[in-house]
Amino acid sequence: MTPPLTMALAGNPNAGKTTLFNHITGARQHVGNYPGITVDHKEGRLVHRSQPITLTDLPGTYSMTAYSAEELVARDYLVNERPRVVINIVDASNLERNLYLTCQLLELGAPLVIALNMMDVAKDRGIEIHADKLEELLQVPVVPIIARSGKGTEKLLDTALQVANQEHKWQSRHITYSDDIDEAIDEMVSLIEQENFLTDLYPPRYTAIKYLESDEQLLTKGGNNDPASSSLLTAIVDNISNHTLKTLEVYPESIIADHRYGYIRSIVRQGVMSQNHDSDRLYTSDKIDKVLTHRLMGPLFMFAIIFILYQFTFSWSELPVGWLENFFGWLAEVAEATLPDGLMKSMVISGVIDGVGGVLGFVPLIMFMFFGIAILEDSGYLARVAFMMDRIFRIFGLHGSSVMPFIVSGGIAGGCAVPGVMATRTLRSPKERMATLLTVPFMNCGAKLPVLALLTGAFFSEHQARYMFFFTMLAWVVAMLAAKLLRSTVLRGAPTPFIMELPPYRFPTLRGLLIHTWERTWQYIKKAGTVILAISILLWAMMTFPELPKEQSAVFSSERDTVIAAYGETVAAEVLNAEKDNLTGNAEQLAEELAEIDSREAEASLKNSVAGRIGTGLVGISWLAGFDWRTNIALVGGFAAKEVIVSTLGTAYSMGEVAVEESESLGKRLQSDPKWNKVSAVAALLFIMFYAPCFVTVVCIAKEASWGWAAFSVTFNTVFAFGLATLVYQIGTLLQLG
Amino acid sequence: MEIIPLRQMKKGQSGSIFQVKATGELGRRIREMGLIPGARVTIYGRAPLKDPVAIRVLNTTLTLRNNEAEYIQIEID
């Protein structure tokens, strides 16, 4: 078979690029991230006229500066991979703005085919585009298409194949940028050609333009490559900059941009576009905006829509989550019944089955959330949310789009930080995104709620609802302040420009939504899943090993024997054989006494395990916040999942495994413990709310950002939470509030 | 003919861009969205908290923060 041709798809955000990509490649896609950054790298395969083609979907950008990761990715791909054709999708209803990127592709010298999309939308708006005229003036093949329905895509691929089969030299298109600039460019080009300066990578004219635009990436590359020529070029640029600043009060960069638009306008005005009726007419989209971004109604609708998304994600996914839980519960029962007692059994049940169950348990949540967010994103509503919320979030160095991840993570109590962290992908501003990513775990996720309920129930039972509300609000306040702190320290820097498009409202296509949802979910299972499983087994090992020394377990065994002997053989046989609930008199007592011994043994084993030793070892500092070794062990266990805190605390208090839903008895036990009082309860609550995220979240942070940031998150949150808990405990104790 | 910053324009008011004073990344982002001298701009609306502002330019709706709009000088109709 012939080797596949490489093609790339480029275009503005909202120009229908993804729709076209999905239409052309169908399900034969492969998503991966570029190493180190979270810009998606999508590749699809197809065969057209028996020619295999590999199509790369470049990130949607408005231009090709060196400011954002997306733009660098797009540019580097074109420069390094030199695809045989670049399909440039252009929104016909918004021709001028879209052709700006086209200009830059032409300057780079890429072999282009223009896919003129949304001819139908343009027509509705009374805009008529003459594709043949555009083709003639741009000297680039132009194919009208409607990506949503697939109309014109056959012809598009035919044309792309034709272009791919022609010899093509990567040569810059000549666009005039005013006499001064052109003169400087000519001077630079002759120098570049003479010195072969970066000519293996870029056409000479392109390098000259990028120097004039003081493009960081190119300046660095040039400086490393050939410092002498680079400084000569910079001297020419400085010279012309001084000149334009003096005469026109602008940098060459803006003159270039103006002339690119001038070039576009001159093409468009030569009969490419005709406007049939008034452009100020109100379109459906504008009418929707009148309501959805209205001063008073807008926020109301927004809260309603977000609330519905939240309900959809967390309530509707309960059913599939329940199925998964039942399935893994059943699997654990089967293992319990078939495997011989011992370590192997314990590892299979507590390590592997719980681990896989833990990984897959999040899948319905992630699917539902991404489906919901994809609807909001594809319909254009998410941009409106950012528009309305930006004023508030900006105060804390965040972005209007940050609201969604916070809500999903537990801004309405009961969310989950795993989909929350993944939802930060909708943010395109890197610093704001990172600050959001690192602070969403502060929100009260569903797994923290039983722990909060346990402690508030035990110590503040008369005002429990009020306290729960207070802690939800507190999570918001702390998350916002932490974001502000991060943005003024490790993530400091000017805000990323907010300027963005409010795209017209559109009906999302089901196909697009499903592909989007599936992509995200699969990435989670594949990339996070394996790590989560490994850590789950590790945590199991930490809470199991080393085992209780022989002598000690022998003590418990002999205690058991003594008790059994005291009740006699027949009673013991009844305990062994009859159902738990049907025991009579003595047998019931015996069973209780045996359970009590089991619980004490479990406590002893836990204390003896690595986790227990860590917990005991940490008492040296944790006493500052009022935590004893039992609390410490529970907190270590809470790293596996926050709700584990309840059951571990139960084991540590010799109460056996306490069911998360039925923790009143544990609450009573805490109340009667002299070490616990209102102050220590509040200190513990605060620590649990804000300390290290559960490891599933940590793995997701690592996958979305880096392992370095994940480690930072664990350390920063724990130190912060411990500081807060210590402060509250010490002051509270001093004032004798307990 | 009056020239004022985009920030001070009222809803529904139109004009054409006289000058963009921003440099660096912000300047480039503004220009690549088609906000260049001569472009026609109409104020589309403001967010519930008065900031950011939404504008119509080249058949699209854009939004930018007030402090970004400060850099764009408009010749009011």
C-alpha cells in the first residue's frame, strides 16, 4: 500500500474545524497530548480515492504568535513536519477575521487549500461569497463546504490530493506592509539568504517578518543558532522601530497587522463578498443573548443552567455508579467466597478489586460531566458564562471560565474534584488555568461530606445544617484566597488577555458531543487508570504490612479460645453456623465478645502497619493541631479517598469497619473521648477540608499539569491545612472554647 | 468628531477605531481579532457587573475587559 499522505487542518476556534475533522475521519481518531503541555494532538486516518491520508487537527487559533502553547504547537507542527497540504477552514460568515490566519499561513509558505465553511450561515445573514473570485485573488484553491452536513467534503479532499501531488516550495507570499517596512524586510531577506540564517526551517521572508514582530521563539532560536546574524537583524529591526515610533507612534508589528487586514480587505472588496441586506439586523443568536446575558435574568438563567448541569452530572450518574458499585461488590463477594483466606485474598479484594472499582467508579461522573460541558461549550454558552462571571473571578487572579471547575468540584457541596480538575481544560489562559486546577480540590467534594457530617453531628448537632452551609461557603472563600495567593507568588504575572469571541449560538451535533465525551473518558481510563490502580495497591500494602507479630496475634487467638471455652462447644458451633441475626441468648453474647476481640486486633494491626507507624510517628508534630495517632492514621487513609477517614477512624477506635452511612456510634465514641472537643473537632474539620487532595485527584493534576505541580499541590495544601488547624486548635484551647 | 476610549462608550453606540495603543501580547490579541484602525465597532452590551464589555466588529461579537478596552481609541459617529 502507498504510504499515507500527511495533511493538517488549521483554522480559527469556532470555525467548524472539529466538526469537519470528525466528519472526515469519523471514529478513526487518535488523541494524545503533546509532551509536557496539555494541548491535544488529534490525528485521524482515512482513505480517499485509495490514497491513505493521515490528518492532523491543529489547535484552533486566531493567529500564529508565540504567546500561547496552542499557537506554538500549530506553528512547530507545520515547520517541523511539513505536511503535504494544509486545509485551512475559513468561516464564510466571518471572512475577514478568518483570513488573517490564512495570511500567516501564506507567509509561512504552507501549501494551502481553503475550506470555506458555513456558506449556509453566511447566506442566512445576507452575505454572498464568490468562492471562485476568492480563489483567483488569493491564488489558492477554495472549496465551499458545510461541515455540519458534510456537503462539499468530497471535493475538498479531491482538491487537497491534487495539491499534495504537486511539487511545492515553501515560499512566503508577498504582502506589502508599507514602504518603510518592505525596505527593511528586503534588507533583512538578503542578509538571511547570504548567511543561510534558519533557512532550513523557515522561508527567509517569514524569518524577517517574525523578527519585526519580535517573536520570542524565533528570536531565541536565531540567537542560539547564529548570534552574529541575529544581532544584525535585531539592529535593522531597532532602526525601523525607532523610525516608525517617531513618525507614526507605532511599532512595526502593528503596521504589519494593519496591512495584513488591508490586504484582506482589498481582496474581499474586489467582488468576493456581497452583502445583500443590513448587517445590523438582529439574528436569533442576538435575541437569545438579550435574555441570557441580561443584567438580571442572565445570572438567574446561568445559576439555573449550572445547577441543572450539576444535577445531571451527579444525580443522573448515580445509577451507573450504583451498577458499577454493585458489580464490584459482587466481584469482591465472589473473591471472598472462592479464594483461600490470607494475604492474597486481602490484596485481591482491598487492592485490586477496590482499586479497579475506584478507577471505574469515576467514569460515569466524567462521562456525564464532559457530556454536559460539551453541550455548553459547543452551543456557545460557556463563553457567556465566562463573560458574566469574569468580573468576580478576576479579583482573585482567575478567569470567568473558572466557575465551572469550582462548581463541579464541590462549589455546590457534593461534587468531585476529579472531573473538576479535568474541567479546567476549558480555560485557555495558562496561569489562570493552573491557579484554578490547584485550588479546586479545596471545595467540599462528596467524599468529604460524610466526614464533615460525622464531626458536625457529634459536636454541633443542634446547628448541623447551619455548620454544613458555613463550611461550604468557607471552602469558596479559602479557595479564592488561595488562588489569589498563588497568583501573587508562584503563578504571578499579568493576567492573560481576556479578549475572546462570543460565538453565535449553535445546536451541538450529537456526533460531536459523543466523540468529545468518549475522548475525555478514554484518556482518563488509559492515562490515569493505571497509575491509580498501582497507588491503590500501594495504599493497601501500607495499611496491611508489616503484619502483627506472631506473639501478638497469638495473644488475640488465645483470648478467643478462652472466650469460646467459657461458652462451650455448642454455643460456639451456633455462632459459626447460624445466621448472625438469628443467634440466641448466649450465642449472641459470644459473637459480640468475639467481634470485640476482632476489632481490637484490627486496631493493633492497623497501628502496627506502615500507615499506623506513620500516624504514630507524626504525633510529634500533629499534637499542635490536636490530632492523636488515631486521627493521624485516618488522615493517612484519607489520601486513598476522603470517605475512608470514617472507616479508618472506626478501626482505630476498635469499632471494626464503620459504615460511612451509619457513623452515629463512632460520633458518640468521639464525644466521650477526652481528647475530642469542639475545638479539636473544628481543627480536624478544617484540616480534612483543605489537606492533600485524594490521590485520584493528585494523579489527574499530574496528568493535566505535571508531577511537579501534583507534588506541589499535596505539599502546599497539607502545610496550609495544618497551619490553619494548628491556629484554630491553639487559639481555641487557649480561650478554652472546647 | 470625538475620540474616546472604547471603555467609555455606551450600549448601542458605534464608531470606528482610531488607534490601538496596546503593545505586546494584548496588542497582538486585539489586532488579530480584527480590532485595527478603521474597523467599525458597536457596543453590544455589558456583563451584569458592567465589566467585561461585548462589542460587534466584522460580523462577530467579541468581549474584552474594561481595562483592555481602555487601550482602544474610537472615533464616535
